Amino acid sequence: MSQQAAPDRLVELRRDLHRHPEPAWREFYTTARIVEELERVGVDDLYVGPDAIAEDERMAVPDDEELDEWYEQAREEGADEGILEQLRGGYTGAVAVVEKGEGPTVGLRVDIDGLLRGESEDDDHVPAAEGFRSEHEGAMHACGHDAHATIGIGVIEAVKETDFEGTFKVFFQPGEEMIAGGKAMAESDHIADVDDLLAVHIGLDHPTGEVVAGLDGFLAVSHFLAEFEGEPAHAGGQPNEGENAIQAVATAIQNLYAIPRHEDGATRVNAGKIGGGTATNIIAERAHVEGEVRGETTELKDYMKERAERALESAAEMHGCTVERSTNGEAPSAESDQELVDAVGAVAGETDGVENVIERDELGGSEDATYLMRAVQENGGRAAYVGVGTDHPGGHHTATFDVDEDSIPIAIDVLAGAVAALGERRP
């Protein structure tokens, strides 16, 4: 297979998406642009917004006011109003279907959301220097999802030109960064008939020209919010009359980090964000902590989650407070199937621009593509998570992250070739 520079229209699309990063369930402009491109390319079926997901399975959905602000911003930036109307209420994302005769159903999952972090303005940061830096202050495509969405479009175009026989589905998934959208897509009807599923990520500290045929080591994860409520009092005059919510949070955090490690594998816990109180001379009646637990397996994550919940409840009781807990995002662990790893590796080894093929590597983080992977596997299918290297000057989730656009056509060629090969391998 030959590999060429990314077509100008794909570079333009990636840069347009980079200028308009949107976080979970606020990907209004992003989804609208993806739908416009899908209509240009031509697909047999297109499911948008609520038709693409299981509506009741969304996690970490912002309140209506915030959704409306992002919706209006997308409209002002020129997003197609007819498409936007289908997304109202935060029902973002899309599923595109290409029918090419009798054969297996092969899926590709790409994520589309941005991160809530600012982007570098330095002159040596390519998006800043070339005029496609984020226009949304405090939001950025700092993990390559702008490239992922573009790759999804490119693979559809390429698969249409191959000899693949069967059905090809691309899942343009919202909300990965908050572990909030994978379950909603995995619980939709669109995943039920998928025989083979590929997911893709660029970078991950692999250079341009390197392909990882199967990524593993996904830590199962659960994000939590714990809101404590006590009783206010004057800190000087009647401190004994208060029930201190901040003290309860402090105790909870200490006890979260004291959860014992497990003999069966790696576990993680982190209290990432705290807040509360109103003044230095008032016993705080409200405080909160946001955090996460992870495990090498889903069972280990559940172990950490159960003990974290116990720590939160006990801290509240100890200090005379109540606590309300909620899960803001969650994903299981998953493993790539060897047959798909072999198929991707074989194609990558014959793709121009690929200089090195690694059979497997460990991700070391979490990803809610695992929901889709496990859904396919539990239905008797196969799944693999593919890594496509890209030279990135800053680490993932940093202000200087960027992608080498030469990695986009490599990803398209490898994935389209793998899809075509899977059609041949499973009649």
C-alpha cells in the first residue's frame, strides 16, 4: 500500500477541529463538521446525536446552562443549524455506516472531544504559528482527538475504494476525556452486530512511522464526586456548634490514600480537586472532593471503588456530616485480541511510511473505548486498540501538544488496509 501526504481537505478539517475544541457532550461544532464531511464523502446510513447513542447511559453531562452556552457558541461559529438542532441537549457524536455487500461488520471507534486546558501561545508551537490555535480559551485538543476524527473520515473514504465486502461502521464517540461517552455508544444498538472492532490513538510517545498493532494495559477507572454537608457556626464564638464539612473532606482524602494495595495487581487512587467553605471565620457547612480510582482489572477497580465509598461515608459520619456520592465517569479494562493484532501488524508492515511495527505495548492509563471493545467481545466478536505514532513536541494533555500531520495518512492506510483484510479473513 502506498502512503502519501494527507490531502489538503483533511489537513484543513483537522485544523478546523483544532481551532474549535469542545469537551464532553458539548461537541456541537465538532459533530456538525463531522456530519458535513460524512455527507460530502457519502455514507449509506448516518446516525446523529440521540440516534447514535443510548441516551440514558451518558455520564458527566453538564447542566443545561453550560450546554446552551456551548451550543450558542457553535452556532455563532457557523455550525450548520439543521445539524445543531439534532444535537440540542448535549446529544453529540455520530455513527456512519458504509454497506459493501455480504460479509462481516467491521467497526472503527474514534473519539472527538477536547480537554479543558489552555493552549500555548509560543511562536514555536505550530498551531499558534500557523493560525489554528484554539479559539476557545481554556479548551484545547491536547490529546489528538482532532486528528482521530479526521482519520475516521479518511478511513471511510479509503474503505469505499477497497475490495472490502461487508458493512463498515465508524463510531465518532464523544466524551472520552471524562470517561463519559463510551458506555453510551457501547449500549446503543449499533454495536450489537459488530464482528470486529478497531480503536485508534495517535502518539502515546511513539514517533511518526511507528505502529503498535495492539495496545493493552488499560486501567479500569471510576471518577467520583463526593459532596459533604455539615452545620455552619462562628469559628471563634461557637466552634463547638458546627459540623465541619472541610474537616470531613480532609479526613476522607487521608483515608482514600490509605486504601491498601492489592495482591492481584496495580491499583490507583487520586483526589484531584477539592473545594468548600465561604470565609475564614465560618465553620464550613459544605465541601466537596472529586477524584478517581483505577485498577489493573475491572475487579481491582471495583475493589478500590468499594473501599473509597466506605472511606467517604466514614469520614462524613466521623465529623457529623452527610455525604452525597455520584459517579462522573467509568470504564472497564480490556485486552486486544491476538487475531486482530496479527491482522493490523501484517498490514502495517506493508504500508509505506511505517518504519517499525510493535506487536503490543502497555497503555498505562484508562480509555472508555474499552466499553465498546468488551461489548463486541462479549457478543462473540474481536477487538483491538491500535496505536499510530506521531511526533508530538509536548506530552499528551500539555499546552504544547500537537500532532505531526504526516501521521494522519499513515493511520488511514493502516486502518483501511486492516478493515479490508478483515473482510477477507472472516467470510
